[in-house]
Amino acid sequence: MTTTRTTTTPAAPSVLTVHAIDPAVHRALLVRDDSGRAPVRSVDGTGGAPLRCCLTRARPGERIALLSYAPLRRWAAETGAEPGPYDETGPVFVHDGPCAGPAGRGWPEGFHGGRRLVRLYDRRGHILGGELAEPDTAEAVAARLLADPQVAVAHVRAVDFGCFMHEVRRG
């Protein structure tokens, strides 16, 4: 059963590893996305699109691509998990061209602007639950939830559209 709780009380962050879309996967997605379609390319006229390839926000005038991405499927291929019906595909923005990825593996500064859902998965790739978090507590919430040994990986999602933002694992 999936449970969702709201929290505003941060816990002390532990060492987390934040994963953006891998540069090799990003290149492949620019040809065909995880739904088998070509990406929708555009220019972000005002800037601000959350880019999942580098965990930054697009600058005004930057070329971006909107495409379908299946984060749990990618994690399952790496770990041997079998998520079955929990395998979701959804829209994400990326650079429309080469991207070196994020500057580091820590929590992305300036990337999160709204409430987030930290969704938890077990080692099989099945949903364990989730917790709502405010932008200033999302990192601490993820750290606290990943301290549970049943949790194998967490996905941070935007509440307003439900979009995948990034993956979080233990450091």
C-alpha cells in the first residue's frame, strides 16, 4: 500500500548521491525517447525549464527538448530489479544537444522551487510509499527516508505536474 505524508520538519541530511539523466542516456534519448518517439525541440524563451540532464534551470534562449523518460526502468536495468507495473514513463526537459551532466553528485542548488514528492522504491522496484516535502526540506526528507533499509532508491518528483526531477541513492 502506498502512503503519502506531508512534512515540514527536516532531519539531518546523511550522505546522498543525486543522479541526473546519464550523459550517454541523454544522447540516446535525443534520438528516440523511452516511449519510442522523437523529442519535441524548442527554445526556452523565458528560461527556467528544469533540465534533468544537468539538474540546472534553462537560461533564456537556450535550446531544450521535451521527451519521455522512464527512470525506474533505467535503474532496474542497472540493478536487475523487475518493477513490472511500477515502471512509469513521463515528460522531462533536457538540453537539446550535448550536456556534461551536473557539476557534482550532491543536492542540486537552485533546481527545486516547489513542493516535492519523495517517492520510495524497494530493491524489486516496487513503490513503498512517499512523502511530500517543501523545497527547503526535500534533501533532509530524502536522507531520512533512505535510512530505512527497505528503501533501495528514491525519486524526487514535482508535485504540480508529477514529473520526475532526479533520483537519490545512499552515498
